[in-house]
Amino acid sequence: MSKSPADDVVSIYREHADAFVRLRGTGLIERAWLDAFLALLPGASPRVLDIGCGFGVPIAQYLIECGCQITGVDTSVPLLNRAKAAFPEHQWIAADMRRMVVAGPFDGLIAWHSFFHLSPVDQRGMFGEFGRLAEPGAVLMFTSGPGLGEAIGEFEGRALYHGSLEGEEYRELLRVKGFEVVRHVVEDAGCGGATVWLAKQAGNKA
């Protein structure tokens, strides 16, 4: 049986790391969202899990500059090696986000333009991981598609998969794990058209 495009995402970012670094650049159109995320974290050296961290620039870099202690997870070892070289005082782990073995819990979790490469089925399963790794009162931010469906982009001549659930299902999955949506914008024009979710967990887990 042939693989689906979702199964090919890992190999794309491993094999085309240099192209990703070149095209990603260092601009920070996400700054307003990152500042909102930071404002909800505890004040002293919050521990943040960056899920799909890539080479650590510019997202993790900005969080580090703002005092966060980062644990980055990514499947692309070439990208992680760049992050390790640039930010050796932080932790960088080669792992699939669906099977993370990391030393939590964390004050913040962020999955920026990474979570949406999972199929809808795998995305549903990730909310158990978010809940497991979240400190009571933790902040979670991720990007998704604007509505239920799958889309195929292109990167270096390869089909690049994106998947999404409906907004109401995301809200329910968050609610079940104790997260309340703080802010949600569909296709934010000020952030490159990203659909962003920012949520905070209750101070005490059930």
C-alpha cells in the first residue's frame, strides 16, 4: 500500500533542511502572538516545549531572548544540529511529536507551523500529549488550518501535507484537557494568514 503524503513530511524536512533554513529566514511576523504567549507564562525562566522546533530560528531564539528555557523537539536531525550549535545551553531532542519522550511538565507548549502537518487522526491524539506534558496553568499555542480538511502544498518539488480539524472540535479537545481558549484568529492577515490558537490550562489539573 502506498504511503499518504502525511507519511512523507518527516523525510522532506530531513532531506531538504538547507532549503528550509534558506526559505524560512529570520523575520518574526509571529512576534505579536509570541508576546501574547509569553505574557501568560510565569515570570521566572519558564520551561517551554517547542514542538517541531526546526533549527530554532526565529521562534525558539525569540523565546530564549525573553528568558525561556527551551526543550525543542523535531524529527530533522540536520535542523536540530543547527539549533544545538546556536543554542547549546538548551535541550534539543530528535523525536516524532506523536511519541515524545521528554522531561516535562512544561509551563508552555508551542507547535508553530508543525502540528498541522499531522493527519486529522493524529492531531486528535496529540491533545493527550499536550495534557500530559502541561504543568497546571500551562499555556499552549499552535497553528492549524481554517477548517476541516487536507491540503497539499509543495516544497522542493515534493508534496507537502497539511491537515486540520474544525474549529469546534479543537475547542472541545482543548476543553477536555482543561484548556480554555484565550485567543483564536482564523487566517490572521497580520501573521501571514496563519490560523492560531492560544489557550491556557486551569491552575489545577483534574
